[in-house]
Amino acid sequence: MTDSDRSPEEEALARAVHTVYGAPPEEFVAVRKEQVARLRAEGLRDQAKQVGALRKPSVSAAAVNALVRSDDPVVASLHDVGARMRHAQSALDMAALAGLRAERDTLLAAWVAAARTRAPGGSLTPAVESEVRDTAVAALADAGAAAVVTSGNLTRALSYSGFGEVDVADAVARTSTGVVLTRFEGGRRADPDKRMVGESDAQERAGRSAGEPDRAEEAGEPGDGEEPYEGEAAGEADDGEADEEPATPPDRVSELEMELDEAEKVVAAARATRRSAAQADADAEQEVTVAQEQVAQAERLLASARKRLEKAHSRRSQTETALEAADRELVESRARRDEMRAALEEAEDA
């Protein structure tokens, strides 16, 4: 969906969502509350409900959002390299894919470095950096994932298994009808044509993954692990006191947000540990394979040496047999010689 195709209500929702996900992580709840209040004041209660149900992005998703909203050229490079890689893949051009490997690796390193510089304190944990890199890998492999990543409204990290489509379900802010919100308000924009294709694909897959709009969204409730904005938790109450009395205390919302952050950090660390373990396992398997080949080669050399030894033993035995025969022949020859000498001496005496 392009900006011109949106209704005023959809445009207001897109602006609010983009504003919420543009806020620093520590200000997410406050900014979400402000946008809900603004939409309600404008009479857009359904849109306010959807904004109130927005999930706070994970640490890695927030880092990616900050990056794609910047003017860093690495975002445009992600589109460019990804488009060329996907074209080569669809054409089964292995030579082109191999030629893009170095450019891909350079891009991924630059992507992580750029995200790191925009993070609070200019640093990210190794686990978060790994998720930021995995998200870029997914965007390179899948046009739909690229649209989600560069929407600026990412809620969680993406990953690519090496084949098939990237799972983008619940990875980006969507309307209750499943439309992916990808409006930019400043910063570098992706190529419109590329964003249109990727966005449509992402919307279709997000709808397939969810089956139908989440019940939580239809009821105005948040996604898993996310508390709603307090003014919407009680549903569509009449204006007045119900609007001013939150069903959930703001402090409790903040606590839940912090708990979610901590849980996401634990999950990210566990994923990093799992990846490290998998890599160590793969390295060990490679070492075992090399060792087995070395053993097999040594066994082949040993078998060859044994054959040579057996042949040497056989030749030695044959030589010893021939030597014994020669010794016997020599003894017999000497005996005949002695007999002839004796006969000759007798003849001379006669």
C-alpha cells in the first residue's frame, strides 16, 4: 500500500505507529501513551486501540529500527546487494552468487557496525549484534523480509534458515487487517518499487502466518508478553472517567516492559549460545572427519607396508632356499672332486 492509497484514518495510524517505533526503547511506553491519547482526541478510537496494543521492540529490533531511519548508506546497500543476490539465486547463477559473497560479508559487517554506533552508549552485546546480523541476512535472502526490516517498525529479529521464506509473523507493526505499516517520515527511503514488491509479499505472508487477524488486535489487546496502553485495557468504555482511570497502573506497565526486555535478552543470549554450540559441534565433526581420513590413510599405508613386508619375506625365503641348494651343490661338487683325485692318484701308482 502506498501513502496515496491510504485513507485519512490509515494515514493517522501509520504516522502514530512510525512515531512510536521511532522512540528510544526507554521512552516507548510514554510515546505510545501520547499517541493513543492524540488519536482518541481526534475521535480515532479504533486506531487508538491498535496503537495501544503495539508491542515494544526487542533490543535488536530497536537497533535495526534506529539504523533504517538514519541516512546511513548501508540501508540502500542492503536493498541493492539483496536484490542482486535474489536475482542470482532465482537464475541459479552460482558464479554470480560466489562473486557477491565478499560484498555480502562486507555489507553485513558494515550493517552491524552502523547499528552499534546508533545504540545507547554506542555498543551492543554480542548476542544482540548476532541478531542484528541475522536480521540483515534474512533481508538479503527474502524481499518480503527486506520490506519488514526497512519499515522502521520492526518488533523482533528475523532469521533465515537457508531455504524457503523468512518467517515475518509478528515481526512488524500491522493493522488489525494484517496490513504492514511501512511509512517513512524522514531519513533515507528505500527504492519505492522495491518497497512495494517486498511490502506486498510481507503482507501476504504475515496474513498467512497469522491465519487471521489476531484476536488480541480485534479485542484491542496486545500481543504475547506485551501490556496494552492503560487507557485501552478496559475496552471501549464511555468517554469521561473511564478514559482517565487506567485499568493497569503505569508503573506496572513499565515493570512488565522491563521484564520483557530482560526475557528477550535471556533468549538472545541463549540463541547465541546455541549458535556457538552448533558451530563448535560442526567444528568437532569436521575435526573427526579429518581424523578419520587421516586414520584411513594411515591404515592404507600400513596395509601397503605389510604387503611389501610379506613380499620381502617371500623373497628372503626363496633366497635362503636357493642358497641352501647352492650349498648342497657345492658339497656334492667337492665330494666328486675328491673322488676324482683319489682315482687319479691310484691310477698313477699303478
